[in-house]
Amino acid sequence: MTLEAVPSPLPSATAAAVTELARAAADSDGVNPLSERTLLHLDGEHPDDVHVLAYEGDPGTIEVTGLQSARNLVGYGALSPDGSAELFVAPDFRRQGFGTALLRMLLDHGGRRTRVWAHGRLPGTDELAQRLNLEVARELYFLRRTRAELPEPVWPDGIEVRTFVPGQDNDAWLAVNAAAFADHPEQGSWTAADLAERLQQPWFDPEGFFLAVDTTTGAVAGFHWTKVEEGVGEVYVVGVSPAYQGLGLGKALTLQGLHHLQTTRNLDEIVLYVDGTNTAARALYTNLGFTTAALDVQYAPHTP
């Protein structure tokens, strides 16, 4: 076994190997082992990220950049500047110590601020966490909805809906997103670079990115950004400015996006992620026909 902690970015061949390994793990487990953010950061310029590569035996050909290689790769871990981390091991190499070694290295680099995500809470996840004295700090529900009737959105007075215009609405959206998710550890910290990175993705479609606008002031009151990949629709993110909360705008925006995905895009399946503490949103999604498909769990070092 060889482990290597390396800075960003990974060489393109290594990044491609990690992506392919993650895809194989997802096919086996039924859940993606890496988040969108981690996948986007594999070969991008994000100097504060740390990548941990696990190899069976030696890592193969030593490249100019160091040990980083696509050969013999069997596991991967990622640590972001805020301490959030992810890791996975190829299905054929589990229960051989790779997961423990990867997690130990992530904890060595991140210290007590490390927060490790386990997507799907697969068998062995809790056992590994307990072995390294980690405890559950957060839960993220993955919900799914199949085609069914939907009520029409009811908009508050003085609100109109239009689609996002790249280049024109970037700053306004970032401001509303930051305000709506001020207490959210990931979503609320998005920067202009984070937004630009996603606007360049093959799945981005401005026709599925809805803005609720105050007709009097022109201010963006809320938004629903949808996403479609591999024939599955996603409630990517819904947010409402604190100044417009309590008016039913969140439900109206949610329905606007669901109608777009189910009717305009003619999709039979829609998914989303929602934080376990967001009981109001979970209740809304349940009422709209979503059911729990999987549970992601975040672990943190035990606090005495």
C-alpha cells in the first residue's frame, strides 16, 4: 500500500482515473462517493485543496510531478479548506485497510476541524468512524420523486418570474444565495469563481434557472436552479432572500422548477438533497411526493 497527499491540481490522467474509479464505486454502491464540488476540483486550480491517493503496492511510473499516477489507484480522499472531507475505496479493495489509512491521513492534515462525509452511509461506515473516534455531526437526505400530478405555483403579489441571464444576474444571485444560506456551511460561501465554474458545465441550462423578482424594486427575491444529468432532474438549489421569507415564495419556486423538469423536460424522476435540520423544507418535499432514497452522514472528531 502506498498513500500520497498532494496539492491541487491533479494531473489530468490522475483526475480522470479518480473520476472513473468513483463511477465504478457508484455503480456498485448505488450512490456517488464524491460530491459535485470534489469532482469539479479534481483538476482545477484550487491550491488550498488536498488530494490523497491510495495505491495498491507502488503507484507505477513516477511522473515529473512526483508519485501522482493513474496506475494501481484503488482509493481517493479529498480535503477542502473548510475541513470537509470525502473518501472512497474501490469495491474490490475494501476491508484491506485502505479506508482506515485514507481517513487517518485526512485527519492528520485537517485536524479537529475535519468533517468527513459518508455518502449513503454504506455498511462499514459507522465501524470505520468509531474506530477513529468520530461521531455523527450532520445528516443530509437524498430524496426522490417519480412522475405525478403537481399543483400550480401561487406567487405572492408583486413577484414575477424570469430565467437567469449569465453575466447579467451573477452578482445579484450571489448576494441572494449568500443571504439565504448564511448559516449553511457550503452553499452560503459560494464565490464568483464557484458560480462561473458551474455555469460552464455541460449540464447548465439557463432555461431551468428561475429567478423570482420584485416588480417594484427589481430585486431578486428568490430562485430555483434546476439541473438535468443522465435523464434525471434535480432540484439543484432553492433559496429565498430573508426579506421575502414567509410569503410562500419557496413553495412557489419549488413548484416552478418541478413543472419545468417534469413537463417541459419530460422527466420521470426528480431528486434533491436537503439538510436533516431543515425540517420545513423536508415537510414541503414530502407533501410534494418526495421520499427518502439515501442518507449522507457527516462525521467529526468526538468532543469529550
